[in-house]
Amino acid sequence: MRDQLNYYAARVSAGLMSRREFMGRAAALGMTAALANTMLSSAVRAAGPQKGGTIRVGIQGGGSGDSLDPAVAANATMTMILRMWGEPLVELAAGGGLDGKVAESWRSSPDARIWTFKVRQGMTFSNGKPVTAEDVLATIERHSGEDTKSGALGLLRDIKSMSVDGDEFTLELGSANADLPYLMADYHLIIQPNGGKDDPTACIGTGPYVLKSADMGVRLVFERNDNHWNGDGNASTIELIVINDDTARVAALQSGQVDMVDRIPPRTAGLVDRAPNITVRKTSGPGHYVFIAHTNTEPFSNPDAMMALKYGMNRQEMVDKILFGYGSVGNDTPINAAYPLYTELPQREYDPDKAAFHWKKSGLDQPVLLRTSDNSFPGAPDAAALFQQSCNAAGVPVEIKREPNDGYWSEVWNKQPFCTSYWGGRPTQDQMYSTAYLSTADWNDTRFNNAEFDKLLIAARAELDEGKRKQMYADMGMILHNTGGLICPMFNDFLDATSDRIAGWDESPGFGLMNYYAPIQMWVAG
Amino acid sequence: MGPTMTLVAQRLALGILLLFLVSILIFVGTLILPGDVAQSILGQSATPEALANLRAELGLNEPAVTRYFDWLGGVLTGDLGTALTNGRDIAEAMGTRLSRTLFLAFWAAVVAVPLAIFLGLLAVRYRDRWPDKLISAITLSTISIPEFLIGYVLMYFVGVKLGWAPTVANIHDGMSLGQKLHTIALPVAVLTLVVLAHMMRMTRAAILNVMQSAYIETAELKGLPMFQIIWKHAFPNSIAPVVNVVMLNLAYLVVGVVVVEVVFTYPGMGQYLVDHVSKRDLPVVQACGLVFAAVYIGLNMIADIVSILANPRLRHPK
């Protein structure tokens, strides 16, 4: 039986049999679907990556107003473009931790304040020039300068000085940061010749592909860079086709016009997966949907009112009805198992009695006003309505105000005291907490201000002992869980889909589509 | 021809005046969009200093009237400005987009107009019999269904199930004309279905109107075949209303394709406009609005002039 299945698996990886057919035969031979799937993927991998061919990607997010400058990349399309032609110093590794890209190795001073990155030997940009430590310095300088528009500025604020010694680039921070290498994996921080100061949109980098033609928000074509330092990239040509309409994107995959698409709506994911020759790919990540309240504003400054709302949230119902099961329940912190050094906290459940108790204790009688919009996260108005129902069942009155998509991020989010929103997550706990929960953070969208929390956060940065750090993050999580303005009902999975024409999908940390590396790391099968 | 020229000149002057009024409307409309332009461009990470710098750079601190005349002055000299989001020249970027939209509209018109007129003639020929009723029923139902739905339905059956035509109408310069036409087959079909009924019904009504006249009866008594009477004698006299409705629909093919372009990801003006509206790129939005308005007014003006020229009664007003 095993031989027979191995034969079938080899046929699939050679493109002579569809995945569906294989699963059917495996089932007929009495094999469980999970085992058959594992077998199939190992067979495909054993056949090895095939070079050549064209991979076409249907991706959303892009628009004709997009720029090719890495500093201002702000959507999925722009991020994927950067993955093609450029590389940061380091990148998240498949099993956790980091892989060196432009940096060959890195080390820190014992107090985690001075970090040194060694630039990879013999590396060249796609214009043939060698990569130097000066280029790295110029890049970081461009993203952290006074007048920069870089999306990575927030990560780089603490840099005190930078220097170059031979092929080593050294960063001195104002205060310790044990996570600094993770910050260097940010997708904006693509190393460019002279930091891109001459022409930031030239798309000259060290990536596995080079840009051939670009019609922003429409179609971009890349060709394989044969001089890439470790030979990454399988297809000879990659075409990115921007398809912002969900239905059109899925239809393009079904009709074979593209080989992979990102962001399948959870509502239709089950249907899409049933289509022959298409596989929906689920990646659990740090992204989460939130209900955020300003803890410095009435009635949310009242701890009992906040607690009543937290107990009034039916998290499992949200995962089932809003995410259609493609996600996991939240626990009123922004951290889940996707983060290193994660500790599970006691799960807060929907409890109408406790909600009613806290609401009564708060002494409030005015309904709580929740603002929401379609673009705050997919299904947000429905989630708001569910929340209203579950709160009302506990006697906590909630009113919903539907806001227009237009201007939601400038007029409602981070301005109004209670609204729905989302976070894409960050690679480390420190980054997530520093971005949105440190009392002085720009994006502190819950106006969270807790001296002990701030102290722990700063102390954890300098703590190189992992056990102690883990405990510190657990304590911080607990503080936020109990006193924060964040109600986090669910973590959403990234949902992508690929066709049987391409192979080589693998689990990856970070964003969907294998952290946007799928077109590079997958290959045309058979 | 004196009075005719005066009439045409009058129409032209009216059209320009209208365009001017529309430009004011567009400008005011973009002013009352929610959200601040500088904030929208810089996004959530904007610092107060950066916001202030950008506002000054965009001239947002000047009064609206000054800004309007600056803009109008630019437009009159052919300078539509640069896009706020990526700093590209709008006239240049829009040129490519507009040519693609016109390409789509042209082929949709090539299919839809003769088809609509032919179906109209056919409906008159078999008036109140089953072909007439069938044509009306089908075209009226396609005009009643929202175009994005027709788009999705065609996409599913023709694109996904039958695999006859691509579902993403992503044309680019590397394609031959044949490939381009194949790529835009579905959007052309949707646009045709959407505009067919209007033109068909108007042709039918206009010709039926003429068919009541005495000279048609004479033709019939002379023993001419029915289709020849309709085509040679009735149709020329009903050209004015037909041209009117054809022009209206042509204008729709250019300015009303936003939804169809977005559904089929066709890289034309509609999608360009949508992209920039969502980013608050006001110069682009204003420029698009103005171009759309110009196309609309222009085509309607042509319809007016043609109907004047085609009708001696209008050519010599009392």
C-alpha cells in the first residue's frame, strides 16, 4: 500500500495527477487525510524545486498611487514587490529566530545596547556593485532621519549613533534592546545602494528577482536574478497582478489566470477549498481584531465598566461567526502563541453574570457608544452587532454607530473613545507592546497608562536571560488583561490559496503567503 | 448655413459654460470629503510637524477660492498637476488610463450600437409578436440587474466554468490586438448587456412613432417589403432620438465603467479614480472628474447638434 501511495505522490509532484485525485485514492487505501497530506508534501519536496516557468500572483492592496520607494511601502502589494528585488539585513526564520540575509552574522554588547552586523562577503546589488557596510548605514540613516517618511521610523527612533568599520556596521542605541535584530527584519528596511538616497525607487537591491516592468496598481513583472548570492528563486518570471476585488481574485485563481492569491474572505474559504486543484492555505499569525476603549475617558476610565464589557464579549461566537472558524479566541492581550516567549494566561470567558455584576457596580446607566465601519476589519459591523447582543443579554447597554469607511483611520480610530479596529501584529512582544501599549507610544489607541507596565517593558529590553524575560512578558500580559482598554475577541488567520500548478508551500512565520515569499520559494510543478 | 453655425456655436458656448460650472462643483465636492488631505497621505504615522509641512507644501492653508483659481489656471494651460501620492504627472498617467478606457468603450460600442439598432428594427418588424417580446424581455432584464452582478455571473459561468474568456481583463502593451480583444471579452459583454436595452427600446419607440405617418402607409400600399420600409423610410426620420440615446450610452460607456473596471480589474480611468479617491489624492480626483464631465458634456453636445442638423424644424427655429 505504501509503495502504491508513494507512486501516486510522485505522480502528483510530477504534475500527472491532481491533489484531489491523490487524496481520493489515499482515502480508498484507508489512509487519513492528514497523513496523506503530509506524505504528499514530503513527496513534492523530495522531487525538489523545479527551476523555470512563470508564477502569476493575484494580490490585493496595490493602487495606481503606490510608490516603489521601500520607505513608504504600506500594503500587501508593495511589501511583496520589496521581497522580489530586495533584502533586509535579516529575515524571520521558518522555525523561529532569524536568518541572515544581507548580514552574515550579528552580535551585541553584554548590555544589549550596541549591536554589530557583519555584511555578507562577495554580495552584489543587481546593478553589479558590491554591497558595503556604508550602504547599510546609509539605508538605516535614510529610514531614521529627521525628515524621513519611512514606515520604519518608529522602530528606529532609539538609535544614538551609527558607524562602519570595514565590513561591519555598528548601531549604538540610547537604551538596551535585546530584540534589535528582529526590528531589522522589518519589510521597509531593504538595503539599497547608498541607502537609496540617490533614487529610492530604482528597485536595485540584492533580492532574487529584478524588476522588468511596472504598472503600479495593475501589473508588475520580475525576472530571476541569476547572480543572487544563494540562488533563491525558482520561477524564471514572476508576475504580480493587482486584483483588489475579492470575488475577481478568487475567480482568477479558479480560471487558472493566476497561480496563487492572498486574502481569501473567511466566508467563502470553505467553498474555495472545495474547488478542484485549489488549496486554501491557513497561516496562524499575530494579527487580531480589536474593540478598543480609551482608558482615560468616561465611562471606560471606570474599571468596572471596562470589566463589564470584557465579560460581555463572547469570544468563541466571534471566531465561529466572524472568522468562520479560521482563527482563534483572544484573551484581551495582543499576544498569542505566534510570539516568542509567550505564556498562556487564564482564558477570559463570556460571563453574563459577572458582566452584570460589574456593570451594576460601576453605577453607570448611559449606554456605551461603539463606533464601527466595514473597513475596520472584515465583518466588523456584524461583530459589533454580536457584541451588542451578548452585552444586552447581560444587561450592559451598548449602542452602535456605523461610521463611513472614508476617513475612518483619520477621524475615528485613535480619536474616538470606543471603536473597532485591527492590528497586524509585530514580530516580537516588545515591539507590539512598544507600538501600542507603552504610555508614550504614538499609536497607544487605548490610552493605556500603567507605570508598572512601562517599567517592566523597558526592563525586559535589557534582560538577556530568556526565563526572566518570559516571566516579565507574562506579568505585563496580565496587567493589560485586567486593566487595559483592549478587548481582543479573536486572532485571525491569514487565508491564501494556491493552485496545483505550483508546489512547495511551507509554513512560515510573519505575514500570509509564506511571509510574502511564496512566489519566490514555490515552483511550477511538472 | 448661417443660422446653423450660430446654433452650433451657441451649443459649444453652452457646453463650455457647463464645464466651468461642473469644475466648481467638483472642486467644492472634493473640499467636503471627510478627512484631512495631509492626514490621509501621511497615514496614521503622521507627526504634527510632518502634517504642517505637507499642508504648507500643498497650499492647504490658502483660502479655497485662491486654490480653485490656481487649479483652473493650471487646467486651462494643460497642467493637471502631479499626484500627491506618488508625485507622478497626472496628465501623463491619465493619458494611458484614458486611452484604455476609450479602447474598452470603443469595442463595447462597436458591438452594442449596431446590435441594439438591429434588434430595435427587428422588434418593430415583428411588433407585438414573440420576437419583439423576447427581445424586450431579455434586454430589459439585463438592464435591470446591477452590472457588477452580471459581471460576476459571466465571470463564473463563462470564465471559470467554461473557460472561454479571462476573468481578469488585465491588458498591457505587450499584447497583440487579438489577445487584447480576447482579454476584454467579458467586460465588453457586460457593458453591451447594460446599454443594449436603452438604445434598443428607443430605436423601437422612435421608429414605431414614424410608422404611424401617412407616407409609411403609402409605402406599404406600394407593396414595399416591410423591412425595407423600416430601414429606408422610417429609420432616417427617427435618427434624431436614436442618436441622442446612442450618445448618452456612449457617454455612459466612458464615464460609467467604474464598477465594471473594478470588477474585472481593467486598468482604465475608473480604477485609477477609485484608487486615488481612497487615498484622497485630490488633484487626480479633480482631474478625473473634469475629464469625465468633459466627455459627458461633449457627447451630449454632439447628440444635440446631430439632432438639430437632422431635423429641418430644429434647424430653422421660429
